[in-house]
Amino acid sequence: MRTHIIVAIAAAAVLGTTLAASAQDRPTLTVYTYSSFAGEYGPGGAIKENFEAECGCFLRWIETGDAGTLLARLQLEGNSTTADIVLGLDTNLIALARQTGQFAEHEIELGALDLPVEWTDEIFIPFDWGWFAFVYDSATLESPPTSLAELIADPDGPSVIVQDPRTSSPGLGLLLWMKQMFGDEADEAWASLSPRIVTVTRGWSEAYGLFLEGEADMVLSYTTSPAYHIAVEGETRYRAAIFAEGHMMQVEVAGIIAGTDQPELARQFLRFMVSDGFQSAIPEGNWMYPAVVPADGLPEAFAALGQPPTSFLLPPEEVEVNRRAWIDEWLAAMTR
Amino acid sequence: MVNRLPGLIALALIAALVGSAMIGLIVAGGGDGSFGPWSYIGSVIRISVIQAALSTLASLLLGAAIALALARRTRFFGRPVLIAALNVATVLPAIVTVFAIVAVFGRSGWLGDISRWFGFDYGSWVFGLEGVLLAHLLLNAPLAARVFLAALAAIAPEHWRLAAQLGMPPRAIFRFIDLPVLIRESAGIAALIFLACFTSFAIVLALGGGPAVSTLEVAIFEAIRFEGDFQRAALLAVLQIAISLALLAPLIFLFSRRAPEAMPTGLSALRPDIGATTTKLADRIILIGGGAFVIVPLAAIVVAGSSAVATLAVPVVARALATSVAIGVPAGFLSVGLALALATLGRHLRLQSSRRRTADLIGLTALLILVVSPLTLSAGLFAVLRSVVSPFAIAIPLIIIVNALMALPFTYRQIEPPLLLAAERYGRLADSLGVKGLPRLRLMDWPLLKSPLIVALTMAIALSLGDLGVAAFFGTGDLVTLPVLLFERLSAYRTAEAASISLLLSLLVLAMFLIAQRWSGGWYARTR
């Protein structure tokens, strides 16, 4: 009896070491990202499969709420972070991210990008972009506001769900959009909108989920969100309200952690990020415009989408200088 | 030495943990002295005070009304169910209460469905002050009702005979007999409820609807986890401690005064006001309305939870359950161990008549932990540790330690009285017989201590199982406890999954409390 046990233990030990060894042969690349990217409905699964097919490695997604939470976590972890790559910050957060000193230059020769702006950053590489917009259900909201000013001013206007600018990149985007539109009177505008804000969520996923459950008339999302409903559900009732003043734009980026123990693999991933294997999963996975349009072009559903007359994108440095003060102003206006 | 050493170690450990956390926060808070928007911090305090005051007032009023009606109606169909529901509602984890409120009052909840069926959509109002108040009311009105009912049931029968002889009308009975009792009991329970609502975390985080309704506890969490701003967290923590301390001073007095055991006389049936038509009508309204307010949300957990029970069969639930148990059980044992060590030291000092003051101080140490809120302690430990090691990497031990300390006021209160009683009863006999060491522990202390230890352990485990704040603070994507998972499911509006996790968590916590009750004898009743 006893010999059987010893044999079993020995066999298990051998098996265990073999498995561990084969796992060690394949290095693991750890990527921090926001939850809707790596989650069930996001592009994370397809990207992992495509990258692992060519890298001989494991790609491990770590979900951390939305973009703001992502950066806060990185700051709190400091040098002990296990991340090799952070994916999902946007241009509004890259100056703050750069200040942490935790990112390394990408040292990659980038080909042509299909971005509405010129890209020269030496640390971060963009993977997609889009316009923030309020999405509504045309079956229940017949005459949506046609400008941000109209949305703010009408006390009987639609109820909205927005995201917290401290945790979420759309939330921060709206904060900047309001600031761009209303300047010193932005706090008045927030106070005026505040009674119609059903709830301020931490991330985009929560907000969009609540909206689909019918908890509010409009939700802060993207002009590209209706494409999901068209392509996946064959449903055209969800639309993005196009505002006359123009829309704030977002460019989402990824960067390499300076302390990574997989620098080569990390660079390989960033190069992969601007190739078809990654970019083809973006339009109908992350529901954003790809940074490099894949060979077979944009999906059909994107053709039906409205486009804003004007776009804004603030210089990262300007955001960084003012971010804290503007968030504090928002906090004060919301708690009035 | 056996009497003192563990206690001194426990005391040193607690002092080191709490002390270094406080110093860590103050050092981290040093910075450039610009604390940011006072208007925001002022608003948080103002809203917390208003919210806590409204929650307390509503809980006391509803609690008193239910208690009066129950005191007058000692026999009616469903009374045991209502009493059981009151007991259950007070021990539910806060995040489960959130689910119950959303499931009943939310737009897609029972009430929303019924009103839409009548062609009326009341929209989303469960986020914000209203939702927070409802959840606090569901958690605290039953607590107030239980305390009031115990006091009302203990009114001496002479009062009722006298009232009957004098022919006092129901209004006079309320004014001269019931009201003084209610007012006497109100001070302590009001302070307790106010403090709980003022430092509320899970309910405000889930239902506050953004920064418009916040508490200092939530603001501390947000300052660090959203912005990595230790300076602001430190300021918020200091403010919260100062305000809690001012609130807690009367509570400490009430805690240290050993309340006379309120023995129900069972003679409320003598009340002369039970026959009046006015009280009959009022009681009916209160028992149906108040009863429904408590019972329906609990029923929603059971109904929605059991119909979605299949959603529990996913690996993430099993992992969350395992993590919760792996945190709750060690936290319970640690808390009981600390309490036992402290109480032994306290007893040793108390038996030397010259050291009584010092002994009182030890009891106070256990209580003062109430002032240092879970997130203050967590934020402080984070600030201290982060230069040495990533606190996220040692999250589980940290959560265990903070939860154990948070349960200490309760475990200490369970263990200290019987330990002292054992020495008072059998100490001299044991001395004269020369019984020492382990046999002394086994023969003298164990018989009286066994039940309270089990009660303390299960209560501490239950408290820890229900914790959202500490686990969410130290947890990152990989560390998921049942309350954290429930919070995520609720935020994502995955109602069926939230329902089944709520039911699972409620059953776990209830099982703990049932074990506690089974072993409690008199001790359990005294703590509640």
C-alpha cells in the first residue's frame, strides 16, 4: 500500500515539474487593461488567441476597472507591479502616466496610422480612437438634444448616466468636453445637469449596462456604440446624439512598463498591436475606430454612424496641468 | 507570566498596527499642505451628517412604532415571523441589504414592476439619498425595534395594574409609561446607529449615485484607490476620527456601564391599552406596513436568489467563496485570540485592586478600535507598507488583520465578562487547592468560557464574511470575496447573479449567527 502512495507521489512530482517546465518554456506577458476590453464581450479573447499563435507565449489580461483605476493601481503598486504592458490609457492620461516614470520608450518604427491626429509620442502607441457621445434609445427618446448646451440647459431634459472622471476615461473626457465648452462656467453647467444624472458610475461597462436596462434616457459612450446594436442585434433604435458644437475625441494607447522582465516580448506585442491580428478585433470587439484600418476595411455597420462636425482633443500637458483642479471643481459642483 | 504575556503581546501588536497606520497616514499626509477643495470635503461632511441624522431619526421612529405595536400585540398570526425577520435584517451584510433594496424598490424591482403594470413608471430614484436612507432604514430600524421591544417588555406589571386602576387612556399610557422607556433607550441606540450610518461604506458606495451622496469612509477609499492621494485620505481620516470620537464618547460610557439584564416579564398582556379601537387600528397599520418593509426585501433575497441558484455554478463563485472563508475563519480566530489575551491581562490587573484603572484602559483599547474605521486603518497600513512591499501582494493577510481588529470590540465584549466571572467564582478555591497552569484553565475557565468563545468566534467570522470595504481596498482584479463579487454583479446590473450571491452570503452569515445563538445562553442576548 505504502509503495503505491510513494509511486503516486513521485509520479505527481514528475508530472508537476514537467508541466511547470513546459510552462516556463513559454514566457507570460502580463497586460493590465480595463474590464470591458478583456471581458466577455470585449476584443481581449480574440487578441489573446491571435497573439499566442505567433509569440509562443502566454498572454495574461489583468482587468482593473476603467482607465483611471488602471493608472491609480499602477501608481499604488509602484516598482512592484507585475504588469509588462498597460493598455487602455488615453491621451488625457498619458502626461500623468509619463510622470510616474514607470513607462519605457517603445523604440518602435511606426508605419502609417489611420488617426485623425499626427502621432509622435515616444512612449505610448495608439490602438484605437473614437468620439465621446451620448447614446439614446430612439424608441423612447424621440427628440434628443442637438447640442451639449441644450442637454445642460433644459431642466426637463433627458436623464443621463455618466462616469466618474477619477476612474473612467469617458468620464474624464466629458469633464474636459464641458470645460472646453463652458470654460469658467463649467461648474454651473455641472450643477445644472446634476439633478438629471441618475448615477455616476466607476466605469463605462456599468453605465452602459444601466442604460440598456432602461435606468436613464441617455448614457455617455461613443458615436460608434450604435454599431454594436446594428451588427450584433440587427437593432437600429440605439443612436448617438450628434452635438452641433462638436465632440471630444479619444485616442486610446498602450505602453511598456520600464521594469518589465519581458522587454522583447512586450515590444513584439506593441508591434502586433498595430497589425491586422490585433486591429481586426477592434471595430467589432471594442466598437471603436481602429488605429490602422485592417485590410478588409471597416465593417458595414460603421457606415451608418453619424460623425461630428468638429472634433476636439486637448494637448496631454494641458490636461495634466489642470486635471486635478478641474476634478476638484467637478466634485464641488456635484456635491453642491 | 501566563496571565500577562499574551495580553502584553496582543496589546503591543494592536498598538503597533494602529499606531503605525496613524503615523503612516500623517506622514503621507504631510506633503505640501494644500489639502484641496475644502468645499468638497465640507460637502462630504455636511451630507454625511444630514444623511446619518435622517437615517437615525427614521430608524428610531420606525423601530419604536414596530416595538410598541409588538409590545401591545403579543399574540397574532405571523408575530414569530416578524420577530425572526427583525433578527435577520440586523445581521445581514450591508451589500446584501443593497441588493434587497434594489430588488424591491429599483425601477426593475418588484415595486417598479407592479407600478408599471398599473401603467406608471416612477423611473430611477433608488440611487442617491433616497436609496441610501432606505437601505440604512432596513438595516437599523429592526435593530432599534429589538432594543425598544426588550425594554418595553420589561416594564414592571405594577405599572399596568396602576394604569388600569386609574383608567388611563392609551394616549396617557404612551406618554407616561412607554415614552419614558423609549427615550431612555434612545440615547445609546441613536449614537450607535448614527455612527454606523455616518461611517457607512458599502451602502453609500453602491447606492450613493456618485459624489453627490458620500461619506468620509467612501471618500477615503476614493482618494487612494481612484487618485493615489494619501494626503487627502489622511485629512479625511483625521476628520472622521475626530467626529467619531465626539460621537462615541457617550457610547463608551454606555458600553462600560454593565446594563442590568432586561428580563421580559411576559406580562404585557396586562396592558390596559390593547382593547382601544385607536391602538388596534394604529397597530394594524404599523404591523402590516412596517412588517412588509422588513419582510418583503428579505423575501426578495430568498425568492430571487433561489430562482437563480443555478448561476452559482461558476468557478468564480467557488473561488470567491473559498477566498471569503480563507479570510473569515483566520480573522475570526485572530480576533478571538487577541480578545482572550487582552481579557486575561485585564482580569489579572483587575484582581489586583490597585490596578483597576489600568484594567479599564484595556477594555477601552478594544472599544477605541470602533473609532478607527476599517478604511482609515487600511489606508494607514497601505501608506506604511508601500515603501517596503506592495500591499496588493500581501492583501489577504492584511484583510485578515484589519477584519480581526474590527471585530475586536465585539469579541472582547463576549469574552471579558465570563472570564472575570470564572475568577470571581472559582479563583480562591483554585488557589487554595493549588490548581495551576493548564488544569486551572481547563477546570476553572473553560466551562464558563466555552460558549462565549464560540459566540465570539462565529460573530467575528460573520462580520468578516460580510466585509466589502477592506477587501475591495486591498483587492485587485484577482482577489474576489463574495461581497466584492456581489458588488461587481450589482454594478454590472447582472441581477440574477447578484440575487444568488446575496442568498448564498446571507445563508452563510445566518448560519454563523444561528450557531452563535445556539451557544449563547444569556451572553448572546446581552450583546445585542
